[in-house]
Amino acid sequence: MRAVPLVVTFPVARAVVHRPAPRSTDPSRDSTGGRTIATVADIKRKNLRNPDEEQRFPFGRSAEVHLGQYVVGRSHLDPGWHWEEHVKPIVGTERCQVHHIGVMISGRMRVLTDEGSETDFGPDDVFDIPPGHDAWVLGDEPAVSIEWVGVHGWASPASGDRVLATILFTDIVDSTARAAQLDDRAWARLLDDHNSLIRATLDRFRGREVATTGDGLVALFDGPERAVRAAAAAAEGLRPLDLAIRAALHTGEVHLVPGDVRGVAVHVAARILALAEPDEILVSDTTRSFIENPDLAFVDRGRHALKGVSGERSVYAFVRDDAPDDASAPTRE
């Protein structure tokens, strides 16, 4: 079967577009005299025939393009492909622990979850497959899909059940008050937009979603610098939605279990999140010590006793490019 060429066109960021109006001489004002709401981002275009990254594995292959904070990919799985047989030996986990969101283009595929439910997907079916599943191609036609969550590195080797990783916790600021201002449907849509953007950001920075927390996410990264940059990109990307988040990161050994992650390092990251102010990204001293890039600046936020964790820990705030002028002097060690 000949692959159908797909051209992906995404705006880098959401924009509020108004009809043309007489321009003000003050560039910070719109035609109504108010503050400009947003600017229109340039349109970017890439083609999956010329991908940024490719993966090949038994009975299958995938290609992906990177568009700003988005990663979009196409998976081609040949007849006879079975995750348990062809990918499990590569990644080393009992089931696929990647969250997939996408649409089937052609062919058919069956997914079996850890809970025992089976679902078949065919052309034009849009899917949201949680971590903890097996999958295989049905029939004699390749299963071709386009994904925008979970496409990056889903067939890459894992490091084992215990790994050294950087844990990221995020949390929406004043989520309870914001939910009370909206009806249930509007809040659900906003939360879906929030989750989709953060998941796209995780794909971009090679993060892996572990769990959702209602109004936030937990993710793992194999590098602390990528984790910090992902947190900053997520915070920036959520601004057009009028959402602010707080984030916390800690680096340590974690225990991977199906659909979750455990260990003292996870508790440390969660406790640091409780210290974060709105729109702030905090990192532990451990994470800070692993980051050698002089372009990343941090402000010392002092030592803190973390509930349930022995001793005190030093905490640092990441200084983003848009930090206020009166921010404390950054540390670059």
C-alpha cells in the first residue's frame, strides 16, 4: 500500500484575531484603546515525508515532525505487528506505558488495556489510549495512524524498573475558583486544552506522562535541563488560555510501575510543588546541581523542611526570560 503524503500545518501558538482597524500610534494599544490581547503567530509547514526524526522496529516504523511546541507523527504498522512481540523486547515493560492520542488513517488495530477491555479502531476513528495496554494489527492491511500525543520515542528502549529521572509536577493556579466561574462543560473543555498543550510540550522535550492529578500532570524526563525547559514552555503556552501554573522538579531514583511512578524522589517533588508561588518553577538543589548550562539562571529560595522527608532541602526558582526586572539576582554556578 502506497503511503498517502501528509502535510501538517500548525500555528505555533493560539492567537486572537480581530478584523483590521485603524492603527493607533501607541503600539501597546489596540483600536479600542485597550491593551493588545495577542499577536498572530507565523504559520509553519512541514511534511512527514521529510521528518525531523524516524524510528524503525520489527514490522513497523514511525516518522515525526516538530512544530514549535507540537510533535506530530505518523505510525505505519505492517500486518502481523504485535506490541507484545515486537516492541516489548525493546522497551522492556510488560505493557505500553505511553499515552497515545491520534486518528486512524487506514487499516485496523485492536487495543487491550490492563483492565481487560478490548477496542478495535479503523479508518477515521479518533483514539485516546491510556498508558498500560497491548495492541496489534488486524487483517492484512497496514495500520496507519497520525498522532499528536505519545508519538515521540514510544518504541525506544527503557532503562529498567528503577531509573534516575527528573520528576515534574504541575498544578493550575486557583483552579477551584476558576472552575466555579465556569459551567462544568466550559471547565472540562479548558482542562482538556490544558492537558493537550502540556502533553504536546512533553513530547517536544522527550518527557513521558505518568499520571494526571485533576488539575495538573506528573511527568518524567531523562534530563533535568529538558525538564526545566518543558515546564517553562508549558507555562508560556498556557498564557493564551489565561491559565497560570506552578511547577516543581526534583531529580532522583524512581520506581516505575504500570501507570505510575513511586519512590522518595516523587514525594520530594510533590512537597516542593506545595512551596511554589503562582507562575513559579521551583527545582530542588539536586536538580540544580545537574544543570551546567550557564544560560539557565536560578534564584535561591532558601532551605525548607519538606513534610515526610528527612532533613532540609535547598530550593531554587528558575528565572524565565520574562521574569520581572526586580527579581532577585540569579545564581549561575
